[in-house]
Amino acid sequence: MVGAGWAGVELAATLTSLGMGVDLTTSLPHPWGRFAGSTTAGYVTRLLESRGVRVHSANTVVGLDGDGRVQRAALADGTRID
């Protein structure tokens, strides 16, 4: 999932509760970084990770790949998400 604002965090939490694997990316140091202080944003990050969300902070998506639909994402730090 690209973006870790209010909707992105809520969707990530919901999808993991349904048993789906979720990678959440944000260019900011923490999810909710635009409107929450660092203490709250850090708490949200730890909560998401404790529920199985893989959080990729301070990183951006630089490429998407797949056969007719997105199947992989490449991040600026070289990480590939399948």
C-alpha cells in the first residue's frame, strides 16, 4: 500500500485482520507523520508492525511491475516488494 495517512493505515489494519499480508510505504519517518506527533506516529508504527504490517518508512515507491496488474513494487532504497 502506498501512503500511510489516515485511510492507508486503516486499510492496512483491516486487511491484516482479514489475514492478508500488507506492506505499507510512506516517504515520512512514520505513518501519520503529516498530522500526528512523533510519539503518536511511533506508537502507530509499532502497533501496525505488531499486527503483521511491514512498514517501510522514509522510503518512496520508484517502480511498479506485473503482468496486467501490479505484482511487485520497487522502493528507492532498493527493496523489492512482491
